[in-house]
Amino acid sequence: TNLQSINFSGNFLRDEGSTALSSCLAALTNLKSIDVGNNELGPAGATALSSGLAALTNLLSIDVGGNYLGFAGAAALASVLTALTNLQSINLRENDLGAEGATALASVLTALMNLESIDVW
């Protein structure tokens, strides 16, 4: 498919919706941008989303801001970020990542050579 951008921001996907979305992501190999911000995603939703993101090697931007990812969700995302070598922008703000979540993310940042912006405010 030629789909390049998905914006599900503010649609109350929650963990269940994230799981459904993740199941179709592998087919969207041309996807450049995904926005699932403000969807009440928790750690389980982040874990589900991460499994789908792994195939999106052309992805430039991820927005998961304004959810409830916490440390476990940050760790799940961190585990897949190294596969996304074209990534330029990550929005993780307002996710209650804490020091442990920030540490999990920081451990993979050096692998993201094209990263220009990360928002964890």
C-alpha cells in the first residue's frame, strides 16, 4: 500500500484498539508517520503497538504523546526503536515515563542516527 500517514489522535483507542491497529501495521511498509497520541494507551497498548511498528523501517515520525505508557510502555517502545533507523521524530510527552522509562529510551538513542527531535516533556 502507498499509505504514508496515520493519525488516530484523540480517538480513545485504548489498549484494545492499539492491538487491532498493530495487527495491520506490517502491511503498511511505506508508512512515514503514525500518531496515536491522546488515546488512553497503557503499557499493554504500547507493547501491542511496538510489535506492529517493528516492520515499519521507513517510519520517520511516531507520536504517542498524552497516553499512560509508564515505564513498561517506554521499555516496550525502546525495544523496537533500534529497528526504525530512519526515525527522525518521537513524541512521548505526558506519559509518566519516570526515570526508568527515560533510561530505557536513552539506552537506544545512539542507534537512531537520523533522530532530530524527541519530546518527553
